Amino acid sequence: MSSGQKQALLLAKKKLIMDMVGKHSSPFFIFDKKQLSLSFNQFADAFADILPKENIFYAIKSNSYLPLVQEVVKLGGSLDVSSSGELTMALQCGAKKILFSGPGKTLSDLNLAISNREKVIINIDSFNELAKLGELTNKNKTAVEAGVRIFIKEVHGKWSKFGIDLTDLKKFFQVAQKYRYLDLCGIQCHMSWNKNSQPYKKAIKIISVYLKENFTEKALAKFKFIDFGGGFLPDNDKGCQLEDYSSGIKIAIQKNLTPILKSVEYFTEPGRIINYAAMHFLFTIVDVKNKGLAIADAGTNAFGVDTGGFEYFPLINLTNPSSKEIPFEIHGSLCTPYDIWGQSCYASKIKEGDIILAPSQGAYTLSLAQNFIRPIPPVYELS
């Protein structure tokens, strides 16, 4: 979807948004629950041939706004967590299935996961973590399902801090056998910022070759899941069409994994592609300093980072809209020169009091927001 198409859709909701301005003080985030439902169901439909909704593990880290996470669960999704805090939230939201991933899990993290073992699958990140988890399950005599995160040099590049090297996978499963209560039954292969299905296809092929060369049919029959991760980009964020992702992954699975893994389930961990368009940010122009520069009532602390004017996203003037962008620097109100919202805006003109919308800001903004100079803006739901 182009910026122009996105603007047209949001302008159709202009009255609803402007009604919110009359009720709430600027600035604030807007939670569009209907859009969240649409995005989630579009993703689920695209992957329906490969996995059911319950195997879509929404990544809480990408946007941890509680009503949003709760709605994902209501829509039939599961949750992916990376800390005890996120795991506690997932349990409070009523998630029936939870993936606990990420490096550096503490004994406290692992104990919390074990105590909720009927819902939680742990993706182990290292041999050391395997030993910790295995010893805890032996001590407590509690059965736990787990997978292991793998690192593939040809695919992951600099992401070497996560998981074990694929070449150590056979050894990892052998070591796991000494922990009688630990059911190691899956593989996680997470990749980020994938502009098309090629990284997934490459990883799936490499995994299948390794499994055929290093595991017997009997050993392969014990696998319960393959987690091909997340990292899907929305099509308006230089990602490909959703159907291109799903068709490429499906073909790769059928060609490479289906012949050797007869009864596994497939997992995925989307974040950005689910929440990206489900949250927007609204602020007000409070000072026009000259013909080309204005100050807003919000700082980029709302997003957790200084954009510096280098990260482009469209800005829409709801008070004086236009189908064309005009050059205009819009700065935030923080005491730093890097606090810049943008250098252009869809507007016929810009004046003090104008309401500006930054659309599709649901991913990695609110979760990263910080109380720097100004407080984190509140979130209100679009009626």
C-alpha cells in the first residue's frame, strides 16, 4: 500500500479521529482494534494451509500494549515472549499456548516457565541453558516441552548471539537425552527484516539437508514442531506481498521438510506485520517558527528513539489535508536537535493548532517509548 493509499484510508476515518481530539488532550496513540483484527486474519488466512491460528505466536516485544495483546488472544492467536515479565502478561491475557524464546534466560525465568509447563514451550538458546533447564526438570521431576534455536551462518549473518550453530544440533539432541523429563522436540530458526521469502526458503533447505544427514528416521519421528520465526515486513515497509511470503515458505516446506518430517506442526512468530497498521500517533503543531519549520507538542521519546529526520514515515495534516506532500520540517519539543518528526507533510498548509497524524506506528514504538523530558503519551481506542 502506498503512502497515498494509506492516507486515503485514514482520511476516511478523519471524523472518528477528530472526535477523539475533542475528548483527549494531544498527543496520544490511537489503537485501531478493527485494523488489528483485519491484519491478524489476513496473516492467518495467508498461512492457513501451513498452520492453524493457534500456531501464530504474536511477538509481544513488538508492541506490548495490553488491550492489543489481549485482542490477539481473542482472535485465536498464541504469544511469543522473551522475559518473565512478558510471560506473566501472556498468562494474564489467557494465552493457551506460549513460546518462551530469547537468550540469557535466568533460573527465575526457567522456573516460571516450568511452573506453567502446560502452556509454555521453551526455545532453548544454548548448551548452558540446556543444562540449567534439564537439571531443574530432573530436580522437580516435571516434564517440559522444548525446542532449540539454531544459528545458520549462511542465513543469519551477524545474528550469532542467538541459538546454537546448526552444525552442533546433533550433539545438542544427544546431550538432551540425559534429562529424562525434558522433551526436546523442535527447532526454532528466527530471522528478522526479511523483504521476501528467500531467507526462509534458504534456511528450510539447509535444515532439511542437515537433518537427513545427521538424524535417523526414528529420531526424526520424534520431532513435534519446526518454528520458522517471524521477520515479515508489511508491503508498505519494503516488504513483499503477504501471499508471496506464505507461498514461498509453503513450497519450501513441502519440498524439503514434508518428506522427512511426517507429523510436525509449524510455528511462526509475527510481530510488525500484525501490529504495524493497528496503531497511529497524533500530535499538534504548537509553534510555527518560519515558513518551513514548526514545533509539535510531542517529542520522539514517544517512539523511544530520536528519528533525526532520517527515518521517513508519512505525516498527514488532518486539519489542512492534501494529496500532495509539501517540504516542511516538523520538530518535536525535546531539548535535542535530533528530535525531528519529519521533513515533509501531506498538507495544503501548516499552521499553529493543526492536528498531525503519523499513521501505522504500531511496531516498536510504544514498546520502546521512554519518559525523557516528556511523559510517554497515553493510548486511546478508535471507536
